[in-house]
Amino acid sequence: MGKTVTKEKRLQKSHERVDKLFNWAENEKFSNSRKKKNGLSKTSYTGYREKMHALVNKYSEKFGEYEIVKFEKEKMMQLIREEFTNSFTQKAYTHAADFFTKASTQSTVFKAPVVLLDKRKMEEYWQTNGIYRRAKDSTVLKATHDDCKAVIEELKQSHSPYKSQAILAIELGRRIGSRIEGALSLRGKDIVLNTDGTATVHLNEKGNLDRWVRITNPEDVLYLEKLKGRLKKQDQTVMNPLHYRSGIHATNLMNQDKAAERLAKVTQSAAIRAGLSNPARKDEAGFSIHSARKTFCQTQVDHYSEMSKRELHGELDRRIEEQEKRIERLEKENYSFTSFREKYQAALERVNWVNKAQGIRRTTKERDLNHKELCLLLASFDSGHFRVDILRFYSQYFPATKKPRD
């Protein structure tokens, strides 16, 4: 019995040290990426923390070692390869363990660095075995604008004190493609009304990445103008903060995670009443706030599909140049930028190579992105995915016949 208790205590101690390291990382805004000078997003820290707790449990069960400082990197890499069979999950847990390793070298939580794996060896393993990242299946409905409006109408009839915030989250999702955290944090000064009748919206969301979305639809521009105009100060958020209404936290401000959870529940109830969600059918995609982003993505893909290939390349060149000028102008202001030029090159490599490092081609000769791929790439810049393959879960490509595909 005593031996079992000892194991439990050692395991508990390992979990406590994981939490202690991540608390330090969040407080110090530690990042293992040079591009993210202002730290990771709350979601990223939380995700890595949860994965590390899972790895501690799995390692202890598999190898009978309960102290994280005694974990062996070869065994950890073996565990990840054997326990997680798909590329997406393997890489997610590898990134979490690599983050932990690098954070342990900078903090004082451990007397010496805790090296859990060799990321380069894992990458070599993926290349050797042809393991490539694939977009994870989406579990939410591809909603239309009418679907969004139907849920909004149900929300208007709701008795929830948070219905106005839920409505705004859906409106922003379908109009500017914001995620829930983007809607919660959007400020008046993040909306710029341009002299040409368009608007540019700055969003800071998943992975602490910044993106700027150009809005051209006059109705959406007017909507943003009204949001911006009703604020007394432009550093205010366009969404009223959510407060607890009862219990021991009554009147306290909700943090972003709790606010997102509350809005998700309110929205799901409205979606059920609108006939767009059925919790009893786990195999069916239901409407959520995230569904509104899919509406936005479809709108963008439809917009680009009306262009010829020459026009799409012109738009791509314009976006690359615009982003590079923005990076040059704002590089000292702690923004996390995404290089559109690099993403375009990555897309080209993806369509031409199975494994470039090993010289395994997908095509007999280099080809450019086709019309569909260009449409999806540009839409992914707008949505903040920056990858063509993910957009297939967010939209469908309907080629227009009005423009030549030159």
C-alpha cells in the first residue's frame, strides 16, 4: 500500500511541476518562437498544458516512471509515435513537449533542463515515414447567412442577459470572419474606415497571431461604422464585457474563456430552437458561433471565384506587397505577423511535392496553383488559416463561368 501511495505522490508532484512551469510561462509571456515576441495566446498555453498532463499520465502508465525529471526522451518519442496514430495529434503533442523542454531551460522551476524529446528526430521520423499534417475534420455546421439570421432571431427572443453579446459574436463572425476571442477583444480603434469605402479590421486571435481583414461589402462596412461610432472611446471593446450574474462571483468580470463558454451555451440553445442543432445527434454538425466564420469563408471564396486566374494573381501580389509593407512599418510594435509570401511558397510546395527533402515529387514538373487553389489560399488569408487544405472544411468552391480561367 505504501508503495502505491509513493507512486501517486510522485505523479502528483510531476503534475504540480507541469502547472508551475506553465504558470511561469504565461506570466513571463514565454514563447519558443522568435515570431511570437509577445508570448502565446491563452488558448495555446492551455492546450500545451493539457497535453503535457496527458503525456505525464501516459508515460507513467507505459514505463512505470512517475517523476518527470527522470523521463527519457527516446521513450517519450516512442510513446508519441505509438499512442497517437495520426499526424495531426502526433505533431500537436510533439510541439507541447518541445515547448515544455525549452521553457524548462529558461525557468527556475527545475534545477536542470527537462529534455523530453528531440524535435528534429521526430521531424525526420515524419519525413521518413511520409507522415504529413492534414486538416482535422470540422465538427460544426457550414452555415449560410440565412442560418446565422435564423439563430439571431431566436437570440432576440431569448431571456439570456448575454443575448446581445452572442448576436454580436455571430454578426462579426459572418461579416469579418472573427473567432470568438477576436469578437470579444475587438476594439473601436481596430476598425479603420478607408477613404475608398472599404474597411480594414485588425484581429488578434488564435496563436496570438495578428491579421488585417479588408471588408468591401457596403452593408458590412456600414455595420462596422455603426459599431465604431457608438463607442465613447476607441480603445473600448465593441462588445460589452460579460459579468457573472449570480453566485460567489456575482458582478465579477468573466475572463475570455468563461465568456466564450457562456456565449457558446446561449448560442446553442438558440440554434436548437432554430432547428440548426441537435445535441442528441453527436454525428451531425450543429450550429455554433464558429459556424458564422464558415459563412464568412464561403462568402470570400465566392468572391474570389468570380475573378480570372490573372486577376487572382494580381490580388495575391497586392496582398503580399501590402503585408510586407505592414511588417516593415509595424515590426517594432510586438505584432505577430504571417508572411503571405512564405505561405504561397508553402502552398506551391504542397501541390508539387510529396516529400521535397527526399526528392519525391507529386507532379512531373512544377505547376502553379490552379484557380480553385488560388481562391482558397486568398480566402485563407482572410480567415487566418493561411492554408488551402483547411478551407475545404469551411467552404465549397463553385467555379464561376463569367470569367476566363487563364
